[in-house]
Amino acid sequence: MNRQVMGLLVLLSTVFAVACSDRADGLTDSERNGKSLFILNCAPCHEDSNPELKVHPPRLNGMFSTGKLPSGEPATDEQVRETLVHGRGIMPAFDQRLTKDDVTDILNYLHTLK
Amino acid sequence: MIVKRTLWFMLVLLLIVVGCQHKEKRYKLHGQVLEKDPASNEVTVDHQEIPGFMAAMTMPYEVKDADAMREMQPGDVIEADVATANGGKDYWLEHVRITDRSGRQSAKVGTVHHLDIGEPVPDFPLTNQDGKTFKLGDLRGKAVLMGFIYTRCPMPNFCPRLSSQFSKINEDLSKTPDDLNRTQLLSVSFDPKYDTAPVLRKYGLAYLDNNPAGFSHWEFASTDPADLRNLAEAFGLEFFEEGNQISHTMVIVLIAPDGKVAKYWGTEWTAAELEDALRKEMRTVKTAAISEERTGQ
């Protein structure tokens, strides 16, 4: 019995460790970094939009899976990179804030959003 | 036997559930309090990089501890824990410790300014979105609402909010030509290196529904760095570059038609309040004009 209980404990502890670990999200390092950058730079407008903004930034989930940007244009890495770097409408340019690699990581994370 | 096994299983399951729910993370913050808003229990902190959570920047944080909120004053240097939940979407300050109170007297923040209400505004030179130079004094005779921005600002509660609400005021005033003639909106950038005339023009058009005619009533301007420092000092604006970003306070100024400072705002305002105050000053233009007409008769 003790052996069975210990076995169960070990099994569940492993499940616990994996389930609660930050690495249990199934993301690559690049996607995980992209997620952090997304939360800091994109989510303040695209997830919790300030109602006082002239235009309410759309949520970005499913952009790549549907193949269309919120504007209706085809969702391509080039188009999203261009928007991130140079801004669009009231969205500011992030060229001074994000490196090329940062933008790549954000793009990789955006691809994971369904 | 079965009962014992089930108890063990439930205990371990409980551990898993409790463990997984405990997702709050804490990060060390070190910075200076720039503004304090007791109404929303928020302080705006200019802080150093928070490793693993946030780059160095100025932003508002909620403070849940009422004693800490009461104790903190603008100018204080603090250390605190940034508690986070929901993957960093929710965050607030805990365990606030004031490490230096000497900045309280000298803190030039928010609406603390050198130009008092009623003082005339100096003739600062500016260059607008079309590259045309002008002076603040050229706007005399109109009620002027002036706000400070930089076009790269990524904080939705700062420059994008200010410009969005100026856009709303501009739309309201545009409904009546007489209101347009007696008022002027002015957004002044404190990032002249990046915010050149073409950048300001592109930025302005985004808030003017791509109608360049709107620039006649709402100009976007910058000035050279030396004049900018004087301008900022005159109106109590605090800003400094940190890496590739600019930390700054928010300042909106209402300048009366006689060229004197009529009112200041920091972060606490609504578009309706700004517009009401602007219209109130605007009416003095009409009154003055009517008085002149009567005197002439």
C-alpha cells in the first residue's frame, strides 16, 4: 500500500510540477518572450482598451488563423511587422521601443493566438 | 483501505488545485513618486527597470494599502513589491517603503509650475506640422487649450488619451464656425528629435480623420531642445529620456485670449471639463468684441 501511495504521490507531483510550471504553456522561448512583450506593449491597448481612445484597438486573437487583419487586409508577417514598427492610425510606432528580434518574437506569439 | 487511498488522493488533488491557483508573482520596484491620486488610489511612479516584468518607465500603479497611500507624497523615492495576477494584466503595489523623503519639497510634478494662473505666457517659438514657425503669442485673441505629447507614446492613459480627447473637443467645436474662430487647440511635442514636422503631420491626421483642413484649428508643434526646456519649465512639465522612451508627466494648459494662464490640469480631467473651461474663456472673446463694438458706437 505504502508503495502504491508513494507511486501515486510521485505521479501527481510530476503532474503538478508540469501543470504549474511556466514551461507548461507549450510555447517556444521566442513565443514566450513574445508573450511578455505583447503583455507589456500591446495588451494595454488591444486587450484592455482605454474607452477614452479615439479608436478602440481590436483584439488580435485569431488574426493569423483567419488570415485577415482587423482592417480586413491579408494577415502577413510583413504587414504586421510594418504596423508594429511604423504605427498605423493612432497606434504609435514601436521602432524605437522594440528590436527586430522583439518584433519577431511578438509575431511568433501572435501566431499562437487562436 | 479504499477510504485511506481516497483520502490520500484527495489530499494530493487539493495540493495541486491550491498550488495552481497561487499564480501571483511579485517583482521589486524602485522609483520616485511623481503624482498621487487619492480618488483612484493610484500613484504615478517613475521607476527603474523591473527585471522580468517591465522596462524602466513612468506609469500609474494602484496601491491597496490605505496607510501606504496616505503616507506617500510626490517626490518620495520608494521601494515596493509589484504584485501581479492574471499573467501580469492586473498589478498593484504592496509593501511600500519610502527610502527618501527629501524630494518632497523640490518635486516639480503634475500641476506644479513656474507660471502661476494669471501670469502672461512667454512668446515661445514653435514649428508646426507643416514646418511653419510661429509664436505662442500669435494665438492671442483666442482661447487656447495646449497639451504636451510625444507621438511614440505607447501608454494609452497618457498621450493617446490626451490626443483622443482633444479630437473629441475639436469635433464639438467644429460644429459651430464661431466657436472655431474663437478657440485653438495646440499639441506640443517634447520629442523634437523624432517628432519632425512630417511625423507630427501624420500623427495629427490620424486624430483629424485624415482631414488636413483641421490643422487650422488644431496644430501639432515642436520646438528646438533649448526652447523646449524653457517651455517645460514654464508649464511644469517633467520629462526625460530613458533608453528609447520618454518618461513624462501630463500637463494641459488653458491660455486665456489675453495670453495669460487660465488653468492647469494633470492627469485628472475629462474632455467635458476641458471643453467647458475652454468655452468659458472663449466667451470672453465675444464679450470683449461686443464691448469694443459698443465703445466704438
